[in-house]
Amino acid sequence: MKYLNFKRYKFSTALKKIYLWIANFSKIYKKIDYRRYNFNKVYKYVDFRRYNFNKVYKYVDFRRYNIAKINKFFDIKKYKYIPVYIFSFTFLIFFVYLSIPIFFKYDKSFIEKICKDQNIKCYIEGRIKYTFFPSPRIKFNNLKIKDFNNKNRNLAIINDVVIKISITQLFDKRKFNFTKVELQNAEVNFDLKEFKKYKNFIEKKSISKAINLKRGEINFFEGNKKIATLRNTTIKYKPNKNIDDLVVKGNFLNDDIYVNFINKKNKSKIFILKSPKSRLFTKINIYDLESNKKNTSGDILFKKNKNRIRAVFDYKDSQIFFKHADLRSDFFTGKLAGVVKFLPFFDFNLDVDINGLNFKKLHSVLVSANKEKKRKFFRISHKINGTINLTADKIYSSYDLIRSLETQIKFSNSNILIEKLLLSMGKLGAADITGIIKNHKKFTNFNFENNIFIDNPKRFYNKFGIFSKKDLSTNLFVSGSFDLVNLNMRFNEISNGQKFKEEDVVFIEKEFNDFMLEDGYSSFFNFPNLKEFIKFVMSGTNLSNEG
């Protein structure tokens, strides 16, 4: 018969009688007051020196007794299994103790109440059962957790759930001490628009139990639009009295990532992000939590290949204020300061001061990149919006045509706006460029307007090897569109006070594409090519005359 013919009410009744007997004995024990009895008064009347125990010992001669005759009445071999019996009995008692929760009734409301206590709505579609192997635990399937921001949407769907129970207090399921929660094959959905609400909800709750998730999938949405997915996710959360430790591993955009969040309560918070394949490393320390929870300070270290940012910042009202930061890469070294905003949307305004820009290395990267890499080089996510004020005091190149630059760059909806790019050519002159890099699925074009100012025509002639000197206009305006991926130039207008003739513009455009873009970026940034192009154009058109 099921459960060894024990009915649940019989077993619980026996337990209640045992508890009642223990309670009655404790009441009697409490009524005995040992302080009322002074045992020292009794001890003083007992003088063991009055008794000569030697006289007693002489009548006891152990040699008179044959121990061997006594041993024959006791067969030691019969008792060699006593340890086995004791162990078996102990194991049986322990087994019975672990089996007690099997007789309890587990309905879905038992688990749903736990969710309700945390202000979370959850539903169980599978069957709930108890097992004590390999440790006491409750198992069930198909758990659905409703999004606390949107009750019509599931925050998580979990196929397999295991709740581990402490070995103590197994007599009463109401006193179960849950020690750990294990989740497997879970799908979690986060709406990034509700990020602030998620953050506020988590901060109000104190999760005191360890949580493990295996083989999970975390989806990130913006409303109903799916943005990205973290696949093959593993999550380990270990709470402690002083430190909470959260580790997340998964695959994001075909790259493995590792995230570690350490909360040293009322002291500091540490955030670490690693991506071995991308050679990405980020570490953020946040401190001064106890003095002011709204305004905090911290430092950040960001590494990507050989590029590095190390900064000290203040955090206030969902904004990061960079007080000072050091920048280092293959192309430049410099300083950074400014503000990054996260709410109500991501935005930034940064001042970047570069000590020296190595244009030679930048040129090498552009030349060696294939078509797809060139496309990605100028592609900016539509989520990145903000302004960078950039200055470069020194530019290192083979022919030192451009000595320094100053510009303001704005990122808006995947487009890059060049508000103002000033190029200094030393005593030769200067140039300014404004324009926009527009990203499309099929092309990436730079639409621009360019003014070139020649301060010293004699230096210009010498620099470009022009010996048949003509009267050169000191101001030239050029507008057009440059395909940054397929490398093709289109000139809309050229003028030196008056517009050039259309046939002259077409001629210059053709020669530019032939001379400057013959070998892609390699010839585009090659000064000898530029020199030959200008010499040829000046010999083929009368740049000094009005069109």
C-alpha cells in the first residue's frame, strides 16, 4: 500500500503526541530550582579519609577469578556487527526524517504565495513534488512570472525550477528554510524603456537567497521591438551579510561576455565586464555610498585592444560627470572631461583634448581594412547620441600638410554631423569643413562644404612644385558628396568667388577619382598623388579666372 500503509493524519497525530510529551517534561524540569539546595552542607559531613579502602581491596583478589571462564559466556563475534546495526539504525532514522515532507500536500498556491510576498505575480502550470536526493528540495515545471510593470506580459518563463531546503525544520512546511533557487531553460524579457522601474524595484527588495540560472536566454526590448538577445546565459547570485556577488555569463552578438557585480554593502560597488574575443575589459568602482546615496563618486577603467580610458567621476541624478580622464590608443593620447546622461535617454557632451594624433597609423588601418570593415568603421548605432568637442594640438604625418585640428562632432540617429572642422596648415593656410556622414543600408556618404584659405601663395607653389606660376585665388569653396565605402567623389560646386563652369567641375571630378582614388584610401591620403593632381588640374583649367 502507498507510503507503507501510513495515512497522513496518523503520522501527524503521532508527531503531535511526541511534541506534547516533550513539552510536559520541560514544564516539570522548569519547576525544579537547584538554587534552593546547598550541596556544600552535605559534602562537609562526608570525610573520605575516615575510610580505609585498602582493607576492602585485600578481600578482592582478581587472581582468584578465571577471566577466560567468564569470556566463554560472551562470544565477541556475535557483537562484531553492532557498529553496522547502529549505523543502519541511524541511517534509517535519518531517512525517515528526510522523508517526512513527502507526506505534505503541495499545491500551486504554496509557491505563488512566496511570489506574492515579493510583490510578484507568478503562475505554475506544472506539478510540484518533493525529493530529498541529492538534498531536500522542491521541484516543479513551467513557472511564469508576470512583469511588474506590465501585468499582460511575462517577465520570465522558466521550464525547470528547483528550490533547495535546509535540512532543519522539515517537520512543518510552513517553517521550511529555503536556501537556494536553481532555474533551468529560462526565457527572460526586459523592456529597456522600463529600466528605471526595474532598478527601483530591485533596490527596494533584499534578495537573501542564492539564485542560479542555467541555459537561459535574456531578450532586450524597446516596447514591442526586440533589440538584442543574450544567449546561453548562466547567472550565479550569492548573497551575504556584507557582500552580494552576481556573475552573468553568456553570448552577446556572437561574442562571449562575462559580467560580475559585487555589492559591498554601504561601502562600494564594483562592476566588471569582460569579452575575451573582443578583447574588451571594463571595471567600475562606485564608493561614498553611505554618506550620500544620491550623489556618489567612482572610477572607471576601460580597455579595448590597446585602447584605454581611465577616469574619475561623480554620479548624480542619472548623470556621470567626468572630472578628468586619461585616454590612450594606437593613434593618440589625451584627456577627457564632460557629462554622460542615461535618463530620460542616453546622451553625452564630452571635451577631448588630444596631445598628438598619429595619422600614419590611422592611415594604415584604413588602407588595410576590407569593404565590410570600412562600412563598420563609420557605422554608429542610432542609440548613441551626443556631442564631442575635439582638439588635436599636433598631427603626425609623412608630409606635415595638416598641423592641427579642432572640431565639434555630433552623433544623432546613426548619423555623424561635422559642425565645424578647422584644419591648420601652418604658414601655408587653413581649411574648414562642415558636413554630415549619412549611414544607409546600401551606402555611407559624407556630404560636405569646404573652404580653403591660402595665406602664402609662394609657399603653396613651392609645396606643390608648381613652376608656371599663375595668379592664384587665396579662397576656394568646394561642396560635394564622398562615398566613404565605395570611394567615389561627386563635386556639386567649386568656386573662387564665382562658380566654375560645369565642364570644369566635371573635369576636376573625373581627375580626382582617377588620381586620388585609384588605389582606394592608400592613394587618397598619399601626398605625392595630391601634388600631381593639383599640378595637372591647374594646367588643365584656369583656376584664376572666373567661371
